[in-house]
Amino acid sequence: GETLQAALAPTSEFHRSADAIDPNQTVVTFWVYQDSFEIFRGLRDYLYEHDVEVAGRPLPMEAAMSASRNGTKSRGQ
């Protein structure tokens, strides 16, 4: 729910979550609608700079975001 600029601000919800990630234990997967690729790239680049493995899963605009423990694994898992 944050813009890229807001998410990259030091006091943002994204920053608080991202800075708590242990890159040796966590892979971050983003489900991305086609209107959000720019935001995804900015957040991905921030995480890459902090040695966090990132995967992106493009979704059609009409698809709901969902996940399960029994789903497919993302790169790096």
C-alpha cells in the first residue's frame, strides 16, 4: 500500500520489515501486477543491496494474490 518513494523512506513499513530480514534464512517473493513493475524493481534493488534473495511472480490484473505452504518454491529457496 506504499508508493516506491514512501516504501524506501527510512521510517516506512517496508523498511522496518526489510531491515529485519536475515538474508541467510529468508527469500522474499513479490506477486506483481503489470502496473507495479517499477515499484517491484525498486524494492527488489533495495533488497539486493542488502544481500536478500528476491523472486518476482507476475500476475494478470484479474488474478487474486494467494500463497500456501504447499505451493511452488521461489528461486533461492
